[in-house]
Amino acid sequence: MKHQTDSAPTIWFEIDDLVRYFTVARPPTGIQRVVTEILLGGGEALGGRARLCRLTYPRKKLVAFDTADFRARIQGAADGKAVATAGTVAARRNKLRYLLRAIIHTPIRRLRDFRYIRRRQREFQAHVRPGDILVNLGSPWEHQNFSETLASYKARYGLRYALLVHDIIPATNPDFCTAAHVSNFANWLATTAAHTDLFFTPSHYSAERLKAYSDEMGWPQKPVVPLRFGTGFSNDPGLAAAVQHIIAPPFVLFVSTIERRKNHIVLLRVWKRLIEKYGAARIPTLLFVGRLGWGVTDLEAELDDTAGLGGKVLLLDNVSNVALAGLYRDAAFTVYPSLAEGWGLPVEESLHYGTVCLCSDASSIPEVGGELAEYFDGRDEDSVFTAVERAIFDTEWLTRKREQVRSEFRAVSWSSTFQAAVDAIDRQLVR
């Protein structure tokens, strides 16, 4: 982090949603992985000008949070134990297990919070100053009455507020989300926007979508700054031996929560066609890595009825960062047919580990993959089939493409993402 004067305001990163996520010791995915990596990218700045805090739920107390405690909780959730399965029974069991753990651990967490909240609240009050910046990088829409609480604390302490909006898909593409989430998210975004002084987005595409949506809703204009995400994992020591026991090559990798907009169903249909045309022995295994989400009953039914197309389609959950890095490296190629994104983290992760990615040309994804990814129309099964068929059987093309990725890809550090956020805050919010 660049040198700051003693008069520079403190930047408070609010992480309650992340702390509650790690209560059940799940390996971070998606938003949680992004927030974790950005904060770890802050390095020694955390605890200095940049500090952590929590807006506790449901007590709604704004309290300081210890950096060492944050790092310990990340480490405690980092070691996933993954087993590949051909049906969805294990994935549903994992989903239930996490729910039960949350139910069990919630009262324990609240008791622990009660014991330290006053001390941490006094610590926050001792350090906070008018003009300090409160930043949310995660998913605070789960807090009830979040905007009212935010407005109260902004007024009490003289804070300014910056928010990373990962996407606005529930508002712009409601058919991809549950009705309850659409309603909750839209209300949260509308009420929170009024108290937000600076928006971050993960892509230029997302920035333009947010600006257009704001104009459509008649909200006051606020600065919107695309924040370039980093690549790779901060705790990646290399290919772990344990990864070899998850699945043997050749396999094709798709990393994503298993939900409707991610479009897993089109890959299942493509693999079925490939097996019918060439025989199962010539087709690599397709590996879905991610938690079972919602809106995929047709996918679940076919996977269960066919035992994952006779074992050619496997599901894998609870994967650590180290194991995931190994899977990226070992994959013949990766696929990402998502129909709507705010960024597209798995596309760049694939390129980071030197593996060709075949992906949808929808929304922000081409901004992520650039000229190194190969694109198809995710809504057109034939387009997906043609792209996958070539990657499997045209080995010369795949080799050339892999060499291009490995020679031309340029990684972006998470520390640069952290610094970019700080720089934008100083430009836009520091008076």
C-alpha cells in the first residue's frame, strides 16, 4: 500500500457477511473468495490505515474486528474434503449439512459475539473519526433494514460509504433468481443506493449496467468505478498430491455454483450427444465443481436417472483453493457457459493456470477472457457442441491455444486490486 499521511482517513472494511459465512467453515467461493483475496492483498495495510469491522447481525452494532482473527477464520475454512460423485445425492447431503451446521453454530456465534461486542464496539469508537470510509465488498443484502442502519451510523460517525456491486442480475434478469431473492435484492439496492457515495463494480460491463439501471430508476448519479479483480489464490503452494486422488485426467472442468443461469444443463446435453456420436471411451469426464444451488431440478433428475451419464459427468463440492488450483492445471480445458455475469472469475482463473477456456460470449465474460478465451453462444446448444467437439478432437488446435494462453496471459495481483480500491476512495471521497 502506498504511503499515507497520518491525517488520511481510516478505511473500514465491513465483513460481517464473510464472518458469518466462515462460521460453518466452508471453503470460500465466488463473492467470498473475491472479498477474501482483496483483503489478503492489503497485506500489512490491514491493521494500519485499513481496518476491519463488522455490522453485527441481528444486533446491528458496528464493531472493530481483529485482523488475526480474520486470517484464522479463513485458514479454518480452507481445507475442504472433496469427493467426486456421479449423482446429486452427495451434493444435496452437503447442502443439508451446511444448513444444519449454520443452525447449530448460529446461537454459539451469537453468544460469542455478545461476549466481545462491547469491547470491540469501544475499540471502534476509539479509532473512528469523521470523514472515515466504510466499505462493503461482499453481500450485505442479507441484513434486514440494512440501509436504515447504514444511514444511522453514517450520521453518527460522519462516515462516507463505498459499495462493491458484484452484479445486478436479480434486478435485470429476475428469471435467473428466486422470487424472494429478486424482491429482497431490488429493495436492498434501491434503499442502499441513496446512502452510497461510491460504487465499485468488477467490470466495465457491470459499471455501464449499474449506471443505466440507476438512470432508469431515477436515482441521483454517484461515481461508479470498475475495480479490476486479481487472479489466482493467495494460499496456492502448488499442485497438492491429494488432488490426484479426486479425479484422474482426462477431464473437462466447469467451476461454478450449480444454478440456472450458469447453464450446466447445456453441457449435460452436449456430453450426451458426444457420447452418442463417439462412444463414452473417447469422451473425457465432465467435472462440475461447485455447490448445488437452485432452479436445476431438470439437471438433478437427469444426473440421478443416468448416474451422471454412466459416470462421465461428476459433481464435486467442498473443494479447497489448493485442490482447485490443481484441478485447473490438470484439466484438458475448462468450460463456462454462463448466461449472465458481473465478471466471470473462473474464466480468468483457468487462463491464470495455463488452461484453455471455452466460454459464453454473454455479458461481461468477453471482458474477462479477451483474445485468449474461445467463445460460443451459450443459448445455442449446437454452438456449444461445436466448440467442445473441436477442443476434444483437434489436439493440434488445443495445443496451440494452450501455448498462446501460457505465453500471453498476464496475471493481475490481488494487492493491486486492493490498492486500486484505496486509490479510488482517495480520489472520490477524501476531501
